[in-house]
Amino acid sequence: MLALSPFIVFMIVYLVGSLLAGDFYKLPLTVAFLIASAYAICITPKIKLKERVNIFSRGAGNENIMLMVWIFVLAGAFASIADQMGAIDATVNLTLRFLPANMLLPGLFLAACFISLSIGTSVGTVVALTPVAVGIAEQTGSSLPMIVAIVVGGAFFGDNLSFISDTTIVATQTQGCKMNDKFKANIWLAAPAALIVLIIYIIIGQGVETPSAIPTIEWYKVVPYMAVLILALAGLNVLVVLLIGIILAGVIGILCGSFDMLGWMDAMGKGIMGMSELIIVTLLAGGMLAIIRHNGGIDYLIQALTMRIKGQRGAKLTMALLVILADLCTANNTIALVTVGPMAREIADRYGIDKRMSASILDTFSCFAQGLIPYGAQLLMAAGLASITPFEIIGYLYYPMVLGGVALIGILCNYPRKYNK
């Protein structure tokens, strides 16, 4: 229990600090992890301080952690370049142009799904589409919280599946599987959930008209996103995929006058710096987990959690519970995955669970939890842009609710069979 106490210290520091500040994004996660990491080093017994620091450093510099850092660096650079050259606006306009006539609600949901799958960020999708959603609600007289919830729900679809999503990167790297393999397993959960929600929106959205005023589409600006999506689905190494995306977005941006060579490099730098907190948190979490493992905390936790587990179902439910609890405490599904991913991998190894399935379960339930907490970044951002409260949006968030339900049924029924042998 003492070995596990750094987790408790982290949760107390972050939760109490955030509650006192009245804002879950006021206290930096880096500070909470730094305090917990320092505490973990201090309570390690029987060895000199230098050796404790070495254990921490080896954990932070683990090859899986460093690969994640490389991916974060390249993903941040690509996202920033694509944003500055106008790819987000072009993708939004493209999807809105092809919304089905008289089917605005399902069309908007499909647009949010496609955009989030392309750009790999739920927050970016919320920022890009929420102003559009507000305008649509005003033009059509539809419920504003419902329209905004459609965007947020669709944003979580891509957050769960995209190859350049933080959650996908962390889930696959901590479980030791390829991104395209995890996508193939995950789509069996996400697709049925999306289809159910789409049918709901078709039923309740009859009679709402599609807005006619849609800006001209600059087709060539969508190319970098499409290239990244296609190459990743083809199974190309994610680092190579992101490098190709960076070069494509840069060349197109220069040719269309969005920026010059220095502007391209500046956009890259800003994107990398935008990932700095996530990179530091990943390193600190990796080091802290190494100390906890050295002190026997991971073995104890797994033994305590799996004591009454009988078979793979119980093990999968334990993984789901772990990531949900971590997300409730951190309000960040990526950090939740970084924290519990190594523990989930050990449970998966012990019970013979397919790594593609364990990565899918972790990512899916992290998105489910993140989609239903009013203090998560996505809901706070959407509520702020729409001038409503997060609680008004939650009641209409059908996709995260259905996704969690489908994933739970999948665990109980060993679905999909291909990944549950």
C-alpha cells in the first residue's frame, strides 16, 4: 500500500488543488505529477538517492515512453502546420457541403466524426465545429445544447479511432500493438455505437433544414489529412506517416501562400511546444510508475484487483474500471491512459487478452468517461463557445453513452469474437 501511495498523493494534490481553485485546468498536471514523483522517490527504502533517481530515469526513458514522445512531437508539428495552412476550415466546409438534405442532425454528426477522425483531436473538432453548430441552431431554431452535443459526440468518435489521436498513440504503445490493428479491433465497437446514434439523430432530426450558405471548398487543403488517414490505414509506420503529413502540409501551405519556409518552421515549432506539457507528464508518469513497480506496488495492485477475477471477462472489466477511475481523477483521458496503461498490459498478459483488444478497451472507456464529466476539456470548451453550461450538454451526449454501453456488452458477450479467443 505504501508503494502505491504516490497515486494517492497525485490524486489528492490534483483534486484538492483543482477544487480549491474552482477549475480543473488551473493546477498544471505537470506540477501534480512532479510532487507525486518526488514523493515516490523519497519513500523508496534501502537504497541510495542516486540509485532511486536512476530507477526513475530508466522508467522515464523506457523505449515505449520515448517512442510516444517522438509521436507526440511529430503529431503536434503536423496539427499546427495543417491548422495554419487552412486544412481544418477546408475539411469543415467539405463535410458541411455534403450533408444530406433535410437530415441536418445526422449530417452534422457525420461531419464531426469525419473531422475528428482526420485531425485526431476532439478538442480541435469542438473548437472548429461548435461555432458552426451555434449558427445552425440559430438558423433552424433547434435546441442549442442538443446541436452542440452532436458535435462533441462526433468529436469523441475520432478521438477514439484516429491514428494521430493522443489516446490512440498512448493506448497502442502501452499495450504493444500496431495502430492499424487496434483500429480494426476498435471499429467493431465504435461503428455500431455510431450507427445507433446516427439512427437516433435521423429520427429526431426530421424536418430540420440544412443551411444553404457554405463557404467555397479549397479541396487541395484537405489532402494532408486524407493522406495521413489513408497511409495509416495501410499500415505504414506512424512516424513515417506523420513525416509525410508534415511535408505535404508544408509544401501545400507554401504553394498556396499560407506561409513561407520560415513560417512553416515556426508552425512546426509551435505545434511541438503545444505538446510540451503532455510530453513532460508522460516522462514523469513513466518514471513514477517505475519507482512504484520497483517497490512492489504494481504487483500488489494487480494481485488485489485480480484476486476474485475468473477469466478474461473480469480482467477486461477491471481494465475498464481502472481507466474510468483515472479519467475521473485527472479529467484527461490521455493522462488516464498513460497512468494505467502499463498496469492494464500486465493484466492482459496474465489473462491472455489480445493486445489489440486491451488497447481498444482502454481507449474506448477513456473516451466514454471523458465524454460524461462536466469538467473535461471538451465539454468546457464547447460550453464556453456556445455560452451554455456543460450540464446542459451532457443530457444530449448520446454517442459516449452508447459507446460505453456497446463496449460493456462487448466484454460480457466476448464481442468481437475474432479478438476474444
